[in-house]
Amino acid sequence: MKIQYKEMREKEGYKAVEIAKMLNIAKNTYSQYENGKRAMPLETIEKLANIYMCPIDQLIGREWEVL
């Protein structure tokens, strides 16, 4: 499972500092989330999914197998 924070941000045309402002967090904190140095809290993941208007599963790179 590959976290898609940076890929989604770049796809949507945002800079990291812009997303950090929307989430009301420091740019350094957001950069740590993107680089996998810090785990993003679920509340923040939900906010980010709302910004990108995508499901959380897509944002965190979860893929489902049909059984």
C-alpha cells in the first residue's frame, strides 16, 4: 500500500505550503507526512480527502481485491 499524498497534491496542482495552510498545520509537518517520516492522523486524512474530493482509500493507496 503506497501513500498517495504527494502524488494527489501534484496531480491537483497544489504546493505543499498551500495544502498545509488548508489543513491548518505547519508546512514542515505536512512535508513529514508526505515523506513518510510521520503518520498523518485520521482526522487530517479525512480533511485531505475532502480537499481532493476523493475517497480515503484512494488517498492512502488501498486497493481492494474482489473475492
